[in-house]
Amino acid sequence: MRNPLPIFAVVTLTAPALIAAGAIWGGVWALSGWLWISVLIAVLDELIGATLATVDGEEFPSADWLSLTLAVVHLGVWILVVAAVGGATNLVTWEKCLVVLSAGLFMGQVSNSNAHELIHRPGRWLRRAGRWVYISVLFGHHLSSHTLVHHVHVCTPRDPSSAKRGESFYRFFFRAWKGGFMQGLHAENKRFPRLNRPMWRHPYITYTFGAAGFLAAAALIGGPKGIFAALCMAGLAQMQLMQADYVQHYGLTRKILPNGKPEPVSDRHSWNAPHLFSSALMLNAPRHSDHHANPIKPFPTLRLAHDMPMLPRSLPMMAALSLFPNRWRRLMDPRAAQWQQAMD
């Protein structure tokens, strides 16, 4: 099958290149990053009905190199934007706002998807790269809550990251953020003694001091304005990560079997989207059913089938719609009820 990796590379790496140009030169370049990530990708998704090819096979080493490149680029964008907002490139206020907005969108859609890919890949350095991407947006605990809680309890009441039918995104955000932090900590505390490591290597200590280190670096690079930029980028990235969680399992639940355990996770427990450009931008994160069935599969090999629950629009557009609870429920509640009835 045709190798789709060049499409992933072009779509994902164009975004930080435009953001960097905006941070350095301002003007129309400050607008270009936002246009690429939000407007142009959405328009291309609607105009071009193709879907990305799926690469056969379980291993795809080139994908790991793209993921590592994106992790390094993410840190470069973080430093450049913090410096630009701090005054290093003499941008005016509206240019700084657009650059921060564009960087936050990049970190929420591309960097989040890439870090998600990295923490599931075998290999210590890949996992560490994903961890530090999450820490840079002050969300390091997501590594623990996602791998130790979400993948185990998805679509059950024990998973804070599975949205209930009728639950607004705003209520979900606070419940899932707190629940993810606390349940991730509980899971790490439960398994940490078995690892026979010194206490300073506890993951939550790394998350906490790592986040403090990034804020200290922002202060050194850009002063108080640099800290503000880092907090804004982190807030935007976290909001989009939570929107993706909200959308991808909304209203779908696993049956409880007679033995008291939930049924195995199947393709029908995640919402998917086939759109070409947003899938490339998010490293096939919209192919969510196959990811839950095979968490360590490289992103180019994730499959998409017609019998999986499909979102009516692309994942970024549905995430934007989730900000309007009444419209969201009118569109998604009947679909969720239909799929749940089919599963039951």
C-alpha cells in the first residue's frame, strides 16, 4: 500500500514552521500558523473526500523518527514563542496573541497526539520524549492516568476520561482533570513499591518538578510575559486534549458481565473520523477504535472500518462543537443512543 508518511510529515511540520516564522517576523506570518491549523485543514477535510492509506505491518521505524522530530520541534516552538512574547523579536501585542494562539493549537492537536503516540511506543527514549512533551504543557500526569487508568477502565464509571451521555464538556473538564490526576497518582502509588526505585524517581515528583522547571525556564527566557505565554500555551493544549477525550468516547459504555467485569473493549467503544488532513495533522488519532484494541501499533498502521462509530464531522470540528453543549447534545445524543442500543 502507498506509504502515507510524507503526508504526515508535510502536514505536521508545516504548522510549527509557520508558527516559528510568525514568532520571528510577525505580520502576516503571525496569522499563517493559525490559518493552517484551524481554517485550511478544516476546509481541505471538507473538500477532499479521500482518507489516508493504512500501512500493513506492526513495525514502522520511520514513524518513530517523525515522532521524535516533532518532540524536538515542539520544544523549539515552546522556547521561541516564550522568547517572542517576552520581547526578543519585537512583536506587537496582536502578533504575540496570534503566535501564542497558534502555538497552543499546535501543542493541543499535533504535540498532544504525538506525545500520546510516544508514550505507547516500546522503547525508553520514545516514552521519555512523550513524557517531557506533556510536562512542558504542565500535564505530565496524563501519562500515568492515560496508560494506567483510561486504557484499563475506558467506557466504564471508573474512567474519569470517558464522557457520559448528556454531560457537557465543561462539567467533564473539571471532573476528568481532577479524576485523572488523582486516579493516576493512586495507580502509580500502587505499583511504585514493586519497581524498587528511590522515592525521587516517583513519576509524580518528575511531573511536579518538571513543570516547575519549565515555568522557571519561561521566566529566564521571557520574564513575567514569558511565564504568561507558557501558561496560555499549556491551558490551550490541555483544553484540546480534554476535548479529544470528551469527543472520542462520548456516550459509549461497556456492558458489565455476570462475573462483575466489563466486557472487552471493542471497535464500537470509540468514535472515529476518516478525514484525511486532520488525521494527518493528528497522527491518525481519529482512528481511535484500533488504537484501543492495539495500543502499541504505530500510527500509520491504524486501520479504519465502516462498522466503527463515525463522527459526523472531523475530530477538530467536533471538538469545537463540544463548546456549545445544546448543539452538541442535539447532534450526538441520538447517535450515541443508537450505537449503545446496537451494542447492548
